[in-house]
Amino acid sequence: MIDSTNTNRQPGISLNEWRRIHDGAARGYKAEEWSRESLLGVKNRRKKLFSQASGRMLDVACGYGLNFAYLGSASSISAVEFSPVMLAMAREHARSLGIQVNLTEGNAEALDFPDYSFDTVISALATCSFQNPIAALREMQRVCKPDGRILLLEHGRSTWEWLGRYQDRHAASEIAASGCHWNQEPQELARAAGLEIVEVERTFLGVLHAIQAKPGK
């Protein structure tokens, strides 16, 4: 059961310390790109899901910009990232692709955009990194137009029970090392935030969730 009243998933960790953890993990995360994106098939999932983004588009917790290459149908691209280290890497990646992206540093749990600003809001492998994922998902819903789309590529607890139990046993060390809640349930979080899930494709031992959603009523 998701506790939607929880305002801080890690109450003993300050916002600055949370940022320090993510800054420290940034280079290692990029170094793991081939195994994650190619070996585990994340790249193909990104392309399939985010190529559907259109109109004014916001990438929340954009990391170092791996989604940018698949946003060709967007009329404009804005992106927010919490980690200054990741943000600098995202700027460089956008330049290397020749893509115009309005990149800003910001907290997904308090997005600095007016209500109903975007036609499409996307986020990839990021809900696990928010201190309060439900607050972040509600913010994505707030800035999305009522007839817009919210596209989430997330990972969570495996449906293969032996792997799920392994994730449970090592959850605390994973949070401390990289700020990742790797055994959460992304679909439960989305529903608790009030999103209306339209379609889900679940792959890789039940770990990856490609979620198409829209703002709830």
C-alpha cells in the first residue's frame, strides 16, 4: 500500500545531501550506459515510448539527456534536472545532437512552471530517485494540459520473486549508494498521484514499466 501522505521518502537525508548522492552517482550512471541501454533493452523502450511525445514537451529529471534523441515530434523541448553534474552533462549531450533544449536546474517535486504548460510530460528511470515520488508525479500532472499525455519509463520490483526479494534485501544500500529506490511499484505510485493509466508494457523480468498515462479527472 502506498502512503500518499508521506512527504519525504528519506526523512533523515537533507535536500543538499540527496543532491550530493546524485551528483556522486552521475559519472557511474553514465559509465553503465551500454549495459543498461543496450544489454537490458532500455534504449529501444525509450525510443518506442518517447517518440510519441508531441507539442510542447517537458522532460522531468532528464539525467544526462538520453531521451533527447527521440523527441523529434516535439515542437519545443524543456528539461529539468536536480543534479548540477547531470545537468552539465545534459547540456553537452544536447549540443552534440544539435538539439535546442531549454534546460534548467530544479526539483521535480516543485516544478517552476505554470499549470497546464505542456502537451507532453515525460520521465525516464527517475521516479525511483525522488524523495517523494508521489509529489513529483502530481507536479507532472499539474503542468500537463488536461488533454495532454504523461509518458513514464520506470523500473521497480521484479515480478520474478527471487529477484524481487534480492531487491528488497539490498534496498537500503542502493539508496545510500545512488539514491535509487529500486524495489518500488511505479504503477501504484502513478495511481496514488492521481494519474489515469492508459496503457502499460512491462518487460525485463517485470522490472521495466513503459507507462502511458494522462492527467486524472
